[in-house]
Amino acid sequence: MTEQQFNLDTVEHAADTPDTELPWAELGLKENEFDDVKKILGRRPTAAELAMYSVMWSEHCSYKSSKVHLKQFGQKVTEEMGKDLMVGIGENAGVTDIGDGWAVTFKIESHNHPSYVEPYQGAATGVGGIVRDIISMGARPVAVMDPLRFGAIDHPDTARVVHGVVAGVGGYGNSLGLPNVGGEVEFDPCYQANPLVNALAVGVMRHEDIRLANASGVGNQVILFGARTGGDGIGGASVLASESFDDSKPSKRPAVQVGDPFAEKVLIECCLELFKGSVVEGIQDLGAAGISCATSELASNGEGGMHVDLTQVLLRDPTLTPGEILMSESQERMMAVVSPANMESFERIMEKWDVEYSVLGEVNDSRRLTIEWDGEIIVDVDPRTVAHEGPTYQRPYERPEWQDAVQADRFPGSEADAARPAGTDLRGAVLELMASPNLCSKGWVTDQYDRYVQGNTALAQPDDAGVVRVDEQTGLGVALSTDANPRYAYLDPYEGARASLAEAYRNVATSGARPVAVSDCLNFGSPEDPAIMWQFAEAVRGLADGCMELGVPVTGGNVSLYNQTGGQAINPTPVVAMMGVLDDVGRRTPSGWEADQDGQAIYLLGETAEELDGSEWARLRGHLGGLPPKVDLAAERQLGDMLVNMSRDGMIDSAHDVAQGGLAASLSEACLRFGVGARIGLGEVAERDGVDTFAMLFSESQARAVVAVPRSEEVRFKDMCTARNFPYARIGVVDAENGALDVQGEFSLDLTELREAHEGTLRRHFG
Amino acid sequence: MADSSVTLETPLIADLGQEAADSRLARVRVGVVAFPGTLDERDAARAVRLAGGTPVPLWYKDSDLQDVDAVVVPGGFSYGDYLRAGAIAAKAPMMTAVARAAQSRGTSGSSPLPVLGICNGFQVLTETHLLPGSMIKNDHLKFLCRDQRLAVESTATPWTAAFEPGEEIVVPLKNQDGQYVADEGTLAELEAEGRVVFRYAGGNPNGSRNGIAGVANARGNVVGLMPHPEHAVEPGFGPSSSGSGPVAMRSGTDGLRIFSSLLHQLVSA
Amino acid sequence: MPRIIVDVMPKPEILDPQGKAIARELPQIGIDGFAGVRQGKRFELTVEGEVTEAHLAEARRAGQELLSNPVIEDVVSVSVAED
């Protein structure tokens, strides 16, 4: 740079000017936090140091409100849960051993607020960010999934967000060549100004290719490569007024990051080649907090220190100040640690892929992170204090007073339940349910995503889980499902979180896969509200307890707080991503019956109680109150184990879980999956369980699944259920001749009519 | 820059170098061109291998065709497609070499190089002017991924010689810029000369003129096709239907026949 | 019929992947004289009869509210076509 456009606030200058006013509050630091920074440094921070501490100590990066609770995921573990875990929580993403020398890494993250401000770019960069997490572990990304939550379907602003987010997820993911194999779409007024865009990515690698991001080895080079650094995502940093004395420069930096999927696709191939040739010691992706995060985390994870010359950063915008460069969230950038001996190989690979890079500095043994600008030291910190030793809060939490009233407001007997459908009215009720925004076909969304690319997709939406082959020789593969039931969590955060976990577990097992690992994305309101903090604490406790009961570890995830507008928080939304393993994806179980299954027996596994509180039917009638369905994880585990074994042994040809919308939704979806009808009789099972036909169809009792059993397997099937003492009931047969869902004695629903209702809703609203 | 370390297969995922069963077919070398943003090159290589041939990776920066007998330009977003789909890729050294070989007179009796451009590869071939027309955004403006029925209208190309004229197949369609357009004169010429190779059946998914899904050059050796035959080659991982009716879930393999057709044509030639 | 031309460009500080891709390709075809490329959009609004101040005001409003995404783009000019 030829002329200085700002006052350089050096470490020396900071020590000499202790009383300089700094905009710590505008950068989001609390007074006690700013005092801590001064105490750590023994002086006031420089502008650049303030920028680093403020972003790294933000809720988003430091988990300062949540980590006292999150540590349960590391504490509530059994030996069983650790046996396949190769890398646990704390790295960019956890890694699980799936056998045959293969390892899988997966993670789910939120990109909520940016997706409200600029839906297309927010969603696109959300996909980009999670994919970089996977790459940095040394894995090849093989699939993505996106649980999305929007405001009311008919609210005037919802279409803007839906169109942008879906196009953004597709535009970025499709361009990377990653099949999108599942997710969720929910509409609820609580997400009106707080849509939730969560993104999951999964990657695979050989055991020997696992890499951890740390800076070790004195003399190793620290290199920034990929896209150039611009002003993306540093809206907040513009308050670093003390740095700027040129009023003519753009006063407001863009808060919006713009993604370039082509640049990321090249980064994927380029990083894999770096890993394959063992050219790098480690790679760190640049996400939130950009270079601040990458340098402090790499240095903090290594055993030594690091020196960086910030003037070496390749810039898209030459007017950026050092603080802004440190905070920039420009996308598609990575930081590598490379030994001098490998520099030539590194440069060759960069040249092959036409990727720009610059050497910023090197690893040393100072145990300090020092950053210079034009030869002057502007940062001199212990990297651990920036990256890992940020503030921790024991936020007060308390069960809100209104919780009792909410739980006392049961759906059965309420005004909303006054005209409970029966007999032939059930037909209209099922049609209404299957056309409702939350149970209608999500084909309008998923048809905008590529599910074929890579040629390894064995199951995708609308099946219960996405299934992707990992090994083409053996058929070894993984299944993934993401689930949340925020309405249950609103009624009881502890039980609601466990229900989300149970549903994800069940979905994976239903596809025929053995559930092995969890990643979670915890979306909540403001932690400064004790009631919200209580929801959060209860949900985390529920998940941690539940994972221990199910014997699956949490391998990583993300927390998104402050999802609220004014005093109105979103429903607590703990999204659970479950991964399972299939020895041969060719044996995966479809979620519906095909024509050649004509005459197969349909069984309902599990028992039904009248559990309509928080249900989809109650939502249709505008009711949210009472207690969520009872969660019995021992039963879920039993059911999951049976579904996996039955699938492997050929005892079932299709299986579909029973969840939101109850048996009515499960049967409808199983019929619509391949357009093959069924004749169902619910009299006996309703009598066994002591509920009416309506509750049989619409109750959301847990630990249930609908399966189709070949005639020749019925004896073995029943023997297994009996041996395991698991309730089962034969409720009908697959009927390929009659294209209808026929519930005997109650109603018959033509599948063409059902499909029109099911598939018309999103098209009608969004075109 | 010639770089022999560029590989199409993903060693992390699969070994694509298996020995093919029929050694005559296996001797047929089919080049698969990769640009930095190409996405379906592994799928195209897998399709060639499953059909019995030998896939050969061709890197866009090179200009050596490595003695391949045919070339597939697979789908993806070759250069991010920020200017026009395929526009920048068409200028790559490898495409110059492909274009030359595809247009060669074949003085020694050898026929011109068979080339198949799929999706973005089709767009690259139109930008290279090997094929007429162009692609614009779908009439519904969205990316669309679905199983698509096609009629094979011309069997006078090496890629479709194994089909019956008018036969229907089902392969996945996935694109945002898939609407085929050409001026009236060109369309009339294509129709009159029987150069519409594939036409959408059961509804036009994107507003393409005359329902055109794929066309050939005048000599028939160069074919462009918008949908993806390489995604319908393996039971369990393809579409859930075929031209001849329903199949088990995801077990449609109609696309494989396009690659088989080529290999058999080349072996019997 | 007269047309009003509305030009929309990505904000200067926003990453423009399109322009970046084109800038990289130009030297490949032997054009070396340009330091950068940015790609924007041009809209043509056709007017029946004379273009009035009211038309221009409406075109400006269309530019702000519909044709551009104010989060990442600027309307850089609104003008009447010469022909």
C-alpha cells in the first residue's frame, strides 16, 4: 500500500495511550469482557486486537452462554458410545469409524440471520461454510441436507424468504456437485422474522487421511489460499472509527457475504489433492471471524506460536484496515500450514487449480500470536485467550410461570377439539392433513436440488433418510436424517428434545441403517431471558440423557441463539442430525410399498395412545398446549434394532416411521411413494390400544413404524416381535389393483385425489 | 500444463479401474473431459466402465486427446458458468482439440471422433459451434431435477444406433438453463434432416423449442443431450422408471444403452 | 416506442463472481488491457408515448424496489434510450 489511510494502532502505541476510547460496546463486548481483555494483555488492546477479541468472544464463536450446558455431551458418555468415535467434539467436525478403513465426518450448522437479510446469499454461504468444515477434516464431501423453517406459508414476506433460500441452497449445492438427500421444511408463524436455515454436510475419507487443524512444527509456513479478502460480513467492524481518518471511504461495509460456488468446488478438489499428497500439516477453514479465528485457533491448537504479516493478505478491496481484514468473512478461503519442504508441491497444486495464495507467516515457539502490518506489531496475544479461554456465563435460567398454563391446556376436550371427525368425515380430515403446509409434499423444494450427482444416492427425499454409498465395491454406506419437533419442545423442552432425537434415530433405522452418531443444531431465542435459557438447558439435558440411553454420541454441532424479534422467540428448535451405517446400501428399505409387493401384509409396530397435544392435527386446529407424546427410548432402541435386523434378513420390504401427522400421514405417504394403494382395518388395533379411530389415525405416539411383510416372512416376523416382546398388529394388505387408501368401515381415498392435494400446496403458494 | 496426475476417479470413493469383462469393448477408450467446475465426470466415467469400455480422463488445460476413440463432455458448471453456460469452457485447449477431431475429414477412412455433450457439456458444444442452437433459462425459471421421459428420434448416430426409432427411455433431468432455443431456419433444418436425436416425451419440462432434448451435427458424430444418461446406468442409483415401464426403486438403467451403443458401434466399425 | 434504461450493478464492495470469471478469461483470448471486470444488469422499460418525469420517477422506484436487490446491488443509472 502506498499511502496510509488510517492510524495504525500498534501494540507500542496502545501501551503508551492507555486512555484512548475504544468502541468495545459497539463491537458487542460487555464492560466486564473488555476489562478481562485489558487484564489479559496488561494494557488496552489495539484496534486490531479489539477486533479479534470481539468476534472470537461473541456468542456465535465462543459459545459463552451455552458451553456450561454443552459439556454434558462430553460427560454423559458410555464406553459403547466412544467405540467408533475417532474425533470428538471440538474439532471442525467429529469423525466416526464406519468400518473397512472408512471414516465419515458430518456436521450441521445454522445460517439463520443472514438468510433473513439476504435469503439467497445467506443460504448459499451457509452451505459453503459447512462444506468447508468437512473439507478441513481431510474428507471428500459426498452429500448435503437442509432443514429449513419459515414463517406462516401465507404471510406476505414468506415467499421472498422461501424463494431465496431454496434457490440459494440449490444454487450453491448443485454447483458443488453434492447431492442434496433430505432435510425438513416447516412453516410456523414463530419463524416469521427468524427463519431457520440449517445446513448439514457429510464427507468420507480413509482412516489415514484424517487431518486436524493445528499449527505445529517451528518454521512451517502459514498460507492463506482461495478467494481474496474483501469487506464481506464486517458491517459491525465499521465502528472501528479509531482506525479510520479518511471519511470518504465507504462508511458502511456489507454485512452480506456473497458466495462463489465455483471457487469452492475448486477448493474442494485442491484441498483433497493437498491432503492426498500429504502436502499440508493441517488446514483450517475460514468461516465466522475469518482470519482472527483461523490464526488464533490454529496457533491455539498447536503447541507453539505463530507470526503473521497481515500486509501479505491478498485483498479484493485495498481500502480495508487491519481490523477489517481480521474480521472479514469473505467466503471460499482456507488457511494451510505447510512445511518448507512441501512448499514446492503446494505451489504446483495451487497452479494446477488456478488458486491464488499468499504466505502470511510461520509457526514459531513463542507461544504468542503476533501480527504485523507494514513492519509494526499490531497484535501480540496468547492465542488461547482469543480462541479457547473466552468468557463463560452461567446465565440464570428458570422454568417460566406460563409453562404450567401451557401444559394444562390439553387438546382433547378443548374448544379446538370440539368437532372431532369420525366415520366418513375422516376422509376429509386425512386430505386436509396431507395438504397442510407441514405435511404436504416438499417436492417443490427438493426438485430444485440435484439428488443424482456422484451416482451414489440410494435413498433421498421423500424417503425417511438420505442414503449414500461410500464404497462402490462393497456397498458400504451411510444414512442421514435431520429432525426436530419444536412444538413438542415448546410444551416440554426436555421431552421435546428427546422426541427429536428419537425421531431422527427412528428415521435412520427405518431406512435399514444402524444409528451411530449425532450432530445437533440448537436454535433458540435470547439466552438473556431466563425462560429461554431454561428451554435451552432442558433441551440440552434431554439430548445428552437421550444420547446416553440410545448409545449414540454427539460428535459436534452448533448453537444459534437470539432467534427472536422483540420479546417473541421462536419455538425451541433442537435439530438432531443422526447418521447410521448400512453394510450394503443395496439393502436399504424404501418408505413405501411398490407394485410388486401386492398382497403383502402391512403391520403397525408399537402402541398408540391418545396423544394429540402438540400434534399436526392440533396445529391445523390452531392449538398448541398440553404435554408432548411420551418418549420411551428403550422402546425406540428396540424398534430400531428390529427394523435394522428385519431389513437385513429380508423380513420387511418397506418401512415408514410414524411421526408428525400420525398413522394417517404414514399410510398416506407409504401409498403415495410409489402410487400403490392399501386396504387397512383399524378396528382390532384400536380396540387393543383403547383409542378411537380418529386417535388411531392422528395421534403422534412415539416408537411406531409401519412395515410391509412378504407373506413368506410373516411367521419369522411375528416370532421376532414376540421374542422381543414388542407390540405389533396386522392392520392391512398392500393392494396394487385398487389405487386407493382404503380404511375399511371408515373411508376410501383415491390416490390421485390424495396426490393432488398433497402436491398442490407449495406450488399454489410459491409457483 | 500437462498433468498426468489428474484423475477422474475418486480413489476415496471407488476404484474405477476394474478390468472390464469383454476385452474388445474394454479396448475402446472413451475420453471424459473435466473442467475445474465439472461435476459429473465420475458418473460419466462410471457409465463408460459399466458399459464395458475404458474411461480416459482428459484435463481441460491439455490438448492431447490421448488416442481416445470417443469423447464425453459431462455436466457441471465448467467455469462457474457466470458469463453464459459453457462460454468460457468452449475456449479451453482441450475443446479446441476435441472440435478439430470431431470435424476431421477422416482422410484415411477413419471416421470423425464421436462426441457426446451432456447438459453443461451440450452447452459447451454449442458454444464451440459443433452443434447449433443454444440454451437459455428454463421457462419456469427454476432449477429442476426429475426423472424425464425421452423419445429417441434418430438412430443415425453412434450414441443411439442400438435403439429403435421412436423408442422411449427415462433418464434424470437436472438443470436451470435447459431451454433449447434456435432460430426458425435452424429448427426447420434440424427437423428436416432428422437431426433431432432426443425429444421430451410426456410434457416439455423447460420450454425447449419443438420439445428438443438433444441434437446432432450434420454428420451425426457429435450429439448434445440435456438430460443425464450417466445417472441411469446402475440398478439402485438411477431413476425409478424406464421407457418400458416401472422398475424397482431407483433401478432404471436406460442411460447405459447410450454408452453401450457407442462401444458396440466402435467395435463393429 | 421510447425506452427507459435502468442499469443495475453489484455494489462495489460486494464480491462479483461473474466479473471475476470473465476477467480471468480475457487474457486467455489475448485481451490484456483491462484491470478488472464487473457484470451488471440492464433493464429496458418501454413507454407508450412520450417519456415524462413521472415515468422516470416510476422507473427509479422500480429500480429501487424490484429490479435491484438493495442489499447487494445499486441502481447506477436511469436514462432514456436515444433511439
